[in-house]
Amino acid sequence: MTCGRLLRYEIKNQTIHLHFEHLKARIEIITPKIVNVFAGFMSEEHRSKAIEVVKTIPCEVHVEERPDGLWILTDALRVRVCDDFKVDFLDEEEALVCEDYRGSRIPLKRVSEEYLKLLAEEGHRAGEADKEGGHLIEVVKTMTGSEHFYGLGDKTGYLDKRHYDYEMWNTDNPDPQVDTFKALYKSIPFFITLTDSHVYGLFFDNPYKSYFNMGQESDDYFWFGADQGNLDYYYIAGANMPQVLSGYMYLTGTAPLPQKWTLGYHQSRWGYVVQEDIQAIADGMREHDIPCDSIHLDIDYMRGYRDFTWDLTRYHNDPEGFLQKLSDRGFHMVCINDAGVKKEAGYDVYDEGVENGYFAKTPEGDVYINAVWPGEAAFPDFGNPKVREWWTDKMDFFVKKGIRGVWNDMNEPASFKGPLPDDVVFTDEDRPADHAAMHNVYGHLMSKATYEGLKKHDGRRPFVITRACFAGSQKYAMVWTGDNTSMWGHLQMAIPQLCNLGLSGMPFAGTDIGGFCADTTPELLARWIELGALSPFCRNHSAMGSRRQEPWVFGEEVLAIYRKYVKLRYRLIPYFYDLFFEEEKTGAPIMRPLVYEYEKDMVVRTCNDEFLIGSRILAAPVVQQGANHRMVYLPEGEWYDYWTREKITGPVWFVREAPLDTCPLYVKAGTVLPCMPEQSYVGEKPNDTLLLDVFPGEGEYDHYLDNGEDFAYRDGRYHQYHFTVKPDGTVETQIVHAGYEKPYERIL
């Protein structure tokens, strides 16, 4: 649409209200570095699900009328508003950073209208993208040529999203995920743009289906937009990528510190049908000396796939007793819980939902029914606060059983009889809303209710896993990348996929080690655990009907490799825990692309096969079948080979031998890695000893110790140790915060 000339403006606090000929809009200064651009097409309210509290920081805002537009000035940036609601962002020295495109966005037509008509007559859908027109909401930004784009949540393909286009529409697609997928299970409409001179973030806070074209359509511009909702986006300035991501996390919230056991190894499979299956897995982990903290129960534990039920015949009428025995051996049990509630009179969950109006409805007012695992099913209306309260109280079912975590699945929402129509009626807090408005936030709100339920009924830090999410879901749940496949391409894709999730505010993430669908191979499983053991979330999961992939099923060689890397992970759990402690404060991801720390290094801007764990460990996994060597790139600085302790100075390329049992790892000089004594599960031994693995050089490091379970750390009940590393490898130790009643007795 044409907005017309800017006629006048009004300043109220830190908001500039703009009156164009055909549009009213506003620019709000949230902080000196964060600016909201808003025009209400459907509502004058934000109604954000991602940002629960807008934390505006009082700051000086100046407005100047200049010949080239209306200028809004803060201490950190400049916003220039011109006719037709063109909005440009400049740095504090008035160098242009992010500019609205002044030309016309004209989608390229690859084929003629006549040929498109012929395709349609023959029943083909090919070419639909070529006849797309504009969208109700479009933000088109100029490209200068040096742009690299990162983030956008859980998308397939490579780290740098330039030249690709995507959609934000939570989607359960059972096909093997490939680079051409435009949408997966999660919608996080935030990305970071890095150029040769600047870096900034853009967050499009619109829950409707939206589109992101990252220079795929033209080398002159990139754009994002939607057909419904409001124009509502945030520009986030920063001197570097960490500052930009921190700004996004300031808006949407950081992920809370997880319980320490959740950082251990998790074993799962759709197909552990009876109690004896679970018992065999628990016995196998301990007998084969594979550290393990959790076994996950997929849909087989339920009675006919009904939520909040247990098939007692499969668990000898005493699941509580069985789960307690597993707990006594150090296993923390996690249960899946699906979004669809079986339609069945006499089933209490369904009856309660119908009686209280808790399910989504048809436009005519009937309960909307589709099908998922239990057959015909209804869908809880999680946008209704009363429904979330109801679901919150349902978590008591799991807590009383002894379950320590809940795994939300099928919550895109997925359905077997076609997708939910856009006009299915839901609730948006205090008013009716349709499925088009609530689809992308459905899993987010289900996770919020689950989180609050575990917090209420258990009291410890909730462990919630979700397949579907939206921006801000990191406050309530961690994620995995969904139904991947046992193929080398998915192992390769795991690195950029998890790194971009981290850059999108989801730090606690992982893949199904070995692959969920199809059959893994001994070599693939070995290489996958080498990568998976270094990912934030470490879980082996596979599908019924696929080849079993527990650590011991492929013989002694693979078992030994599996044991080696799971034990390495357990050794490094204190390091992972420290990273999560810092993440809650700063938003910094756990698994990071190299560009996050070395953005001026041109080599790492498109690096897809290496990653950082924090800032101190660099992993270069082997992700090619049959490879026993690989090229490794180390950025600037001094590094140590973790396995040989060879010192290497970067930036440098070199070939590293990598036989099947070796994942090349490098540690920055001046690093002290806090390590845990060997044990079969977190807490098996008293937490009275910390081991220090020192890599000589100059450096500092903060380590945190608390009880690993509840929220007492937020009240100061933790110890913070500060280590200073000297060039000769000696370490000085200080306690800079003493609030935990059980500090280490020994630091070795």
C-alpha cells in the first residue's frame, strides 16, 4: 500500500506518533539501541506472545526535522523516517546501516502466464511462486552486497541464509528434510545481519504466517512480510553479534538455568513398549558403562495414546514403583505428551474439556475434531488462560508418577486429516481468534502451561522439551530439531541448524543422535555421537520400525567410541553448566558458529562444519562418510589440540587425522576447563571435588556451583569461583561470591 506523505508527528515520552496521508504509525524507542516500528493493520496493540513485558529504558530522545526526513536520535543510533513510511537506521555517527528499499519489489517471473495456465490445467502446482503478488505487510530493505544472514530459528540448509527464502508456519512434514524446505516445526522470525561494516538484528513480531526472502528474489534487496497481523518489527543495534543477540534476548527473555542432570545423556526410542523394554535399557546403560541420566518414554506408555493416562497392563499395575526403582539407580524419567486429546465420552480429559469449553471450535461453535495418534481428537485452546491453568494442573499426574520432565510433541499443531483450517476458532487471551493467528504460537503456549505446571507441582526447575515453538519459547522449553533421518546429510546439517537456533535465542537444543527415521549405520552412529555429545542437548532417539541404535547394538568398536564421547560429555558437564549460568544473564548461546566470536574473519562467515562450545572449545567433527582426515580451520589466537596437547597458532588451515574414534577438538590457550570426576549419572558421587584441565596461556574464567535443581541460585545461593590462568599453566583461585552451603572440598 502507499502510505503517502508524512503530514505531522507527535512525541509522547519515547514514542513518536506518525500521521501519513493513508496510515497512522509509530516509532518507539525501547532502549537507546532497540527501536520498534509499528503500524496497526488489525489492532493498535502489540499483543506479543514473545515479549511478555516491554522493558523500556528511559533515555534521551531527540527529534529533528531535516530536508531528507524526520530524524529520531538516541545516544546509540539514528532513525530516519521519510514519506511512504520509509524507515532507515544509521549509527551514532550517521553512517547508514539498514535502509528501506526505494525501488519496487517485483517478483521475478520465471515462466510465462500461458505456461502457468497449462501447468494448472494438468494439475501441477509448480510455478505458483512466480505469480505471487505483494503481501499486505512488506518490509523491503536494501542490500549493499556484503550481507550475511543468521538465525531464523530451525531452518534447513546452511549457516548463512543469504540467497534463500523461508516461511514462518510451524509444519510437521514427514519427508526427509532438505535444503528446499521453507518451514519446519518452529517459527522464530528473528535474524542477524552482518556486513563488512555493521551488524544489526531484525525481529518481526507477527505470529501469522510470514515470509522471509533473504536476497533470493533480488541482489538489490531482502524482504519480510505477512498477509495478516500488524507491521510490528524491532531493529536491534549492536557493536557485534553478541550485543545484537543480547538485545533480542532482552526483549524476549533468556532461557532459565536447567537442572544439571538434564545436561547428561538421554536415551529414547518410539518402540519401548513395555516395562521390560525400559528395564533392559537401564540395565544396558549401567552394564556397558555408558553414563546416562534419563530415559524417555514415547507414546507407548499411554493407554491408547490418551494424554494423562498410563497403560497399567504394560507396567504391571505399578508404574510408580517401577519409576522409583529407576530413580534409585539415577535415571530421571521423561514422558511425551501430545497436543491432541482423544474424542471419547467417559475419558475424563475430553469430558472436562467439552464441559468447560476448553477445546478449539468450528466457526459454528462445535468442538473442532481432527485426528492424531489416538484417532479422532480435539485440540486444547492454549490461548485461553483458563485452559492453560487446566493444563498446568494436569501436570500433577506426571509429578505424582515420579516423572522429571515432559516432552511436548505434535504441537504445531500436527493433524492426520489435513491441516487445521484457518477459521478454526481459538482464543487470544481475552478475545476470539482464528487458527491463522494462533497456529505459530500454539506450541509456545502449550509449553508455557507445561512449564508452569511442573514448577507448581514439582518445585524444581522444569524440564520441558517442545517440538514446536515461537520466539520467546526459550523461557519455557528446550527444543530438538524434530524427526530427522539417519543420513549423512542430516548429520552435516545438524551443525548450522543448531548454531542458528542458538543465534535465534534457543540455546538448549539438540538433534536425534543417530537419526529418527530410517536405519543408521555403525559409522554414522559413531560420528553422530561425537557431534551430539558436544551439543547442548544429548539424546539418542529413533522410530519404531527402524534399526535399533542403542550404543551396544553395533559391536565393540562403536560401543567403545560411544562410551568415550559420552564420558567426555560428563567430564565437561561443569563447563556446560557454567555456559548456561552465563546464558541466563547474557543470552549467549552454548553452541556457537565461529562467526559469533570472530565476525571480522571472512573465512568463518560461511563455516558450516565447525562450531564453538562457549568461546573456549572448538569442535571440527567428521561429517562425511568414509573420511579419516579432515581440513580444520582455527581462527586467530593460540590453540591446543585437546587430544595431543599440540599448540597451534591461528589463523591457519591444516589437515587433521581423524580415524573413526576421533573428533578433532581444540581449546584456546589460557583456558581452564572445570571437570567432573567420572560417574554414571549426575549426583552419583558427592559433588565435593572439582577437576581443572588447564591449557597454559593468559586467561580468566568464572565457575558456578549450586544445588543443580531448584531456583535458590536466583536468591544468591551459589558459589562463584574466579580462576586466573598464567602463561606457565598455574592457576589462581578466588571465591567472588559465597552463597552455597556445600562448596568444593577439593579443587585439583
